[in-house]
Amino acid sequence: MADPGRIILLVTSPRLPAGLLSAQAWDLVRSHPVLAPAESELVDAVRAAGGAVTVVAPTAAVVLDAVAEHGTVVWLSGPSGDSELARELGLRLAREPAVAELELVYGSWDPPGARLLDVVAVLDRLVSPGGDPWLRERTEPPQQAHRVLAHYLLEEAYEAYDALDAQDLDAIREELGDVLMQVVLHARIAEDAERPWTIDDLAGELVAKLIRRNPHVFAGEEVSGVDEIMANWERIKREEKGDRARAADVPRSLPALALAAKVLARAERAGHPVPRPAAVTELAAVLSDEGELGAALLAVVATARERGLDAEAALRRAALALAASVGADSGSSAP
């Protein structure tokens, strides 16, 4: 009885350069007849390296005919993975195991983060001519699109915050994906602006910033502990931002409580005193947990409403005044 033939399903990543294959994959495509479902850059690369590639219909019958003729064939899988062909071959060989053996070989793998390339490609198609009319309506003209879409970024960030606060891992993954979509979308819009930049510019600037601000990791700088790491971060940040620092450090669109917390952290790092009326000091002495704190804050808001005062606006003004005072006294840019 003759030995069964051999079908090698060679799977590759569509996100890597066509010729970037493992040594095992190159040995296979140079040693055996190669079948492919269509012409492609990968087919061209294999042919250029001396492989014999034939483009055929992706059916089990065609592949098995080639096995009968050659004994061993390599199926060069397309970007979709040719799952239907693999399923058809699997069912056929389950009924007739003596015909051929089916072997799966990975010629290249996606590196971590490779699917981000798909996000960029999909957003590009949605925004480009012929894409999604709803998105295109909101991204024209480019110079206004960032402002038009800004509230979506804020909403998605709040939804992600809710998921993080609830510790719902599935929701965290989904909501952070929506935030990522907003980031990539704004980067795609920027490509058509008067002073264009791309997602690669954004990512490159982020990488450079992280490396600059962490010399203890990337430049071998000796540090005594976390306090010195933070001090270095703030110093480097001040040097980077220069005159832009003070205005850029406090996002004024933050809700008043979040804004106040950010400004207070900045004041604490700068050693700037924060005045506390006697009534607040007395209240702080009896607050023991977040439940009591929440009730106290709610009571303050209720009192403000009774007296016709806007608690949100009042806290925002006080926080911004403190921020200006801290900046004037210390010149610090650290938020």
C-alpha cells in the first residue's frame, strides 16, 4: 500500500512583508510544488526565491489531484486563512485517511500589536471617499472635524472609566477599544489637515516622550527611588514644554472635582499651601470613609442649590485660581 500524500497548509501573516518567512517555510516552498488561491505579493516573493507556484481554484479536489501527482504539495494560504478549504480537506481526509496527511505550518506570525494596523486600515477606508457617509459628513472639512467629534472622545472616555471602576474586564476591553477608535480617527483626520500628521507621527512622538522621561530605564541613569523618578519626570516635562507648560497642564474641560484633584496634586508637589477654612478642617476631622465624604459633598451641593449658587462653577473657578497661583509661585508645569 502506497504511503499517503502530504498537504502542508502554510499560514502567513498578512500584516508582515511578503518575504518575511521562517527558515522552515522557505525550505518547504523551495522543495515542493506550491499552490495558491490567487496572485499576490507573497506569491511573487516565493517565485523570485525559486519556488514553483501555481494559482489554482481553492477546492479539495484540485489540491488532492496535485497530491496524487506530486506526493507533497504546499498550499500557500491567503490573507483570510482559507478556512473553507481547510474544513473541506479535513472532512474529506477524515473519510479517506489513506489519501493524504494534512499538516499546518506557520510561515510567519503576527507580532504583538499587529492588529492595530487593521484598525488604521479600517478607519482609513471609513473616512476615505466611498466610505461611511455619516463619518465623512463629520470629517469634512478636516480643520473643523476635531472639534465636531470631540464630545465622542469624551463620552467614550467616560464609558471606559465606568468599566474600569466596575472592574468589568469584558467591558474594559470593549470600551478601551472605542477610545482607541477615537484616537486613530483623529489621527486619520489630521492627515488631510493644512499641517498634516499621521498615526505614525503620533506614535513616534509618544515613544520618544516615554524614552526621554524615563532615563532610569532607557539611559541607565541611577535613581534613589520612586520620588526621584517622579522628580525627573516633572523636570524633563518642564524642559520639554517651556512656555506652553502652564496652559497645557490643566485640562479645563475636566469635571470640577477631577480638575480640583489635579490642581491640588500639582500644588502639593510644588509645596504650595492650600487654605482651608476652619469649618472644613472640623469636617475633615470626622470623615472616616468615602461614604461619609460623599454624603458631605452632597450636602454642600444641596446647600448651594438652596442659596442659588452653582457648586460646579464655584469649584472650577477656585481650582483654576489655585492653579494660576501655583504656576505663578513655582513656575512648575507639572499637573
